[in-house]
Amino acid sequence: MTNEISAIIEGIVNQIDVTLFGVYDPITEQTNVCETKWARIGKKVTDSTGQIYVIVDIEPNEWIKAEPIIQNNPPLEGEFTLSTPYWITGTRTATNREWTIADNNLLDKTPIVWLLETLKYKQFGRQSTYDFETDLRIFFLDETDPVNYYTADHRENVVYPMQNLANEFIKTISGIRKFKVVEDFELITFSRFGVEQQTGMFQNILDANLSGVELRITLTMYKENCKC
């Protein structure tokens, strides 16, 4: 059952909408958007023609300023995509090893969506419309700068975008009819992952400087062919 649940969560992560739409303003040299999701300074975005840009400034849910990788390319406008979240699942030890050897480039394996595999689930009987219910702990993490960032910087530049990514995950679940609507959840924020020693906070797990949030959620799945 653990493998099945992991595959289900991975499928949800793969359905998260990574697209944004913007209108370029030649006066401000900014691309105006209605939302920024998990976009942040230093991250790459790709437009509909495959051209890559680097975000150099951002005002959350208002505008993005991005520079093209190739000089003299047109400004960022229209539909473009954010970095696809890097999915990983497993225990603390297994996850650290797999994530560390996966790629030498930190930018290619962040942001991270990590399902902690200490899963507790409930299987329902034949008469129930539910298939199973499971309590999940999912971490949404991205790189941070422990040398130059103060606590407020960690939260503004990394934690806030990761909150948005967690919310996009919840939004994606809401759009899939085979899952019961998530009515409440717990979100734990931390400016330095593996450093803050509050109740329920892990010691350092992944070999990198990360910030983000932990999402604690109960996911309930209906049985197939159930008309709910």
C-alpha cells in the first residue's frame, strides 16, 4: 500500500500547473502577471518557444523581471513555465542518498516535493464509498542562502514561494474528483530546514541549504466507479 500511495502522490505532483501568463511592459521592463506561484529570484523560466530566462526581480502576484539567457532575445511575454518540482519519496536516510546522487546541479533538483514515507493509512470496508485514508507529511523545499540571508530574507525569498507551491498541490487535489475535498490542513514553515529545533522539526536531512514548509494533510480517496 505504501508504494501505491507514493505513486498516487507523485501523480498529483505531476499534475501541478507550472504555467504562468504575463504581459510585458516596455517602460518598466517588467512582465505583469496575476500570480507568481513559486517563482523567485535566480530561477529559470521558459517561454512557449523554448527560450530560457532568469528571474532577476519579482513582486509577488504582480510582476516578474526576467533576462533572457541568449542576448537580444525578445522580452518575456505570453505563456511561460516555472521549474517543475523535483519529486522524491522515502525515509530520511534513503531520501538524502537518492537526492544527493541524483544530480550535481542544485538548480536542476529544486524546488523539491518530498513525501516522508512513514505512512499511516486506513483501509475501508466493502460498504464504504471510500477506498483508503492516509495521513501525509510532505515537504516543499528550495535552496536558500545562509550567508547573505537574514530570517526575513529566507521567509520572503524561499518560504513564501514554497507556501504557494504547497497551496498549488492542495488546489490540484481539489480538481481531481476521485479524492475527497481537503477541508483543512496544517502548514509548518521554517526559515532554515534542518536547523530550527522546534517540536516536530527534523534535524538536517538533505545535504543542502534549504528553506520551505511542511504540509500535514489527510488524503481520502474514493473507490473506483463511486458516484460521489
